Amino acid sequence: MSVKVQFNSGQNTASHNTEGWRHHSMYEYNDESFMIAQRQLDEVARRMNLDSGIHERLRYPRKSLIVSVPIKLDNGQTKTFMGYRVQHDQTLGPTKGGIRFHHSVNLGEVSALAMWMTWKCSLLNLPYGGAKGGVCCFPEEMSQGEMERLARRYTTEILSIIGPEKDIPAPDMYTNEQTMAWIMDTYSNFVGFAVPGVVTGKPVSVGGTQGRVEATGRGVAYIVKRAIERQVRAINPETATAAVQGFGNVGSITAKYLHQQGIKVVGVSDVHGAIYNPAGLDIPSLLHFVREQGTVVGFDNAQKIDGHEVLELDVDVLVPAALGNVITAKNADKIRCKILAEGANGPVSPEADSILRDKGVYVIPGILANAGGVVVSYFEWVQDIQHLFWSEQEVVDKLYYLMGRAFDDVYNLTQEQDMDPRTAAMVLGVGRVAAAKALRGLYP
Ligand code: GLU
């Protein structure tokens, strides 16, 4: 079937595609997140003078699979969920990226996230292209048994396109170590032997690595530290303050390590609400509280504030670590931080990005700030392939080395070419893929 897809002509499309219309023979990708990801690529392509043929090839995912995922619910009914796996590019190696279970999941969102994974892996010099997957569902309303059946059936449906040399899934929103263990088990049973390297973010007991659970948050905190040390903005490290939006795996671990680094975390939020204490929250006690209560709300010695207010606090560092598109043209004016580190993927819309730039906020893009997860995923995959496992200290040292090097690459480019960090990170990420594509040529 050939579907005619309308694109906003000119500004959102490649310079060589001036007619504003094009035919795409698969299905529509014209979802908001995907348009944003494409527009970011188009802008950076223009800036880099990217070869138009290579630009064209990078604008769409290489492969997208849409699957039905029927499962038996606990009440005996059968329900079918929509699942996706999108592989954006495989120039540098097999594709890599998480799987999310969330009601926002659709083809466009997954495709945007897959494209960002390509730039993230390339920026960090990992031998991967980007991918992403997901199932549209309400995980909060599902039992453990239903989640297991969903994960296993989804794995079965995408089985032919994943594998340690093809495409390696990992955790993302509302998936975790247990989900990865089910995926590993389903794949392994299908092929008839244990294949730990098919997925990363597994429990250590089934071939996971030390340090993966904390990797993303640890990496965010490390990048923030490095940015403060480089004095990207005038912040006194002795008195620095931070706010973290989202208190799941990424937000809570980021808060833990910011606190350990001596940064005062004054506000945090989760889906239930937000808390604030200008003197600094006692993060170790808060982590304990959240483990018991399941929310930050009700924590002693803190004032309850509205969820959205956490983004608008007067702090040195802000870390949005929940959903995408939470800082838009509507609230960007109210943001008061000096450094914003994207713990989530795509929390700042392009309109908000330029407002923040004008306000002088130093925005560290997700493809750099939250890359710790996929970096340690890479270490896990390497260990699985070699059947040789590392200590937590080795993992953390190597994580900081790769993150520090990527931060410096981005920082140096911002200095040399007067670019904001997002543009610099994209120029590096896209540039390395494009250089490899030029060398490999166009098959056949
Ligand atoms: N889902 C994570 C991300 O967005 C990790 C991906 C991975 O480890 O492959 O970067």
C-alpha cells in the first residue's frame, strides 16, 4: 500500500525535498515525536552540509515491525495489545535500544526513540545502531502474570529480528530486570540453548552485569558534575542545588548520586506529586521511604508542592527524568535552572529548546546525559559474548571514562564552533554514522 504523507514543507524537511510532499510506501510516521526527531536531523544536516543521499537514508528507520500481542488476562478474557520494534540504522553494528510498556507507545514515538538511540550510540562510540520497541498498555493496571505473558508473547512476535548479532533489547519505561529475564528465557527456549547476549539489563544471576541497574542515573550525575567542573555556567560546587522530576529508576538514582557528590537536592517529584525542602532533602532516607511507600509524597521534613512546580524551582541544576515533552513553549519561560540535564529521552520540545537557549540555560541533551544505561548495556553484551565478567568497579570506571570522553568531545565542539551542546552532540552522533555510511556505500 502506498500512503501519501504530508510534511510541513520547507522548514521540517530535507533541503532536497522541497516539494513538501512525498510518497512513502509503508505507513505513516507523521507523529509529533517522529517529526521532532526528523527535524533535529534536518537542521543538523543543513548545518553540517551532510551529503543529501546519506541524509535521505537516515530520515527513516531501516526496519519497523508492528505486531499484535494477544494474551489471556487474569479474568479469563483475551486481549490484544499493539507492539512495535523499530530498527533505525545498522551502519555501525547491530541495533540496540530499550523496550517500553506504556500507554503512549505508538509507531511514531518508537521510531523517534530509535533514531535518538542511533545518535546516542554513535556519540558514545559504541558499535551499535539505534532501535526501540514497545507495547501500548497500562502496566500499572496489570498483574505480574499478565506482564509476563505480555513480555513473552511480544518476544515471540519479534523473535525473528532480534538476537545478539542483530538487535539487542534492554529496559526502558515500565520494563525492568525481570522483563529482560523473561525475554532472555523466551528467546533461549525458542533456539534451544541459553543466549544471555540477546538482551541487556538482565539480573546478574542470568548473565547480567554489575552496575547496570544504576548506570543511567549514575551517568546523569557524572555528566552534571563534569559540566559544573568545566564551569559551563557560574555554579559554586559547594552550594549547588538540584531538582529531579521523576523518581523511577533514572530519577531516583540520579538524585542518589547528585547527593553523594555533595549537590543539595531540594525538590523531587513522581506521578503522585512532588516534595520540596530548600535546605536539601535527605536522599538516603527518601530512597528508603520510597521503597516502603511507593511514592515520594508524605516524606517527612519536606513541603508538598504540585508536580509541575518541581520543574520551575529556582535551582542550579534541573533533571527531567520522566516522560518526553514535559518542557514545551508553554512552560519554558518559567524554567529557572542554569544547567538542564535530560535524564529522560526528549523531555524538551524544540520550541522550548530555543527559549531555554535564549534564557542562557545550558541544556545537556539526553543522547549524552542519559547514555550511561546503554554504555553499561554494551559492557553487559561484551561480557556475555566473552563469558568473562567484570567487577562493579571495572564497570563504573569504564562507564565514567566513556561518558567523560563524550562530554569532552561535545564540550570542545561547543567551544570551537560556537554551538549549543545539543547541536554539537548531534553533529558528532550523525557525523560518525554518516562517515561510516560513506565508506560502506549504498548496497547493492
Ligand atoms: N532504554 C535505555 C535508553 O534509552 C537503554 C537502552 C539500552 O541499554 O540498550 O538509552
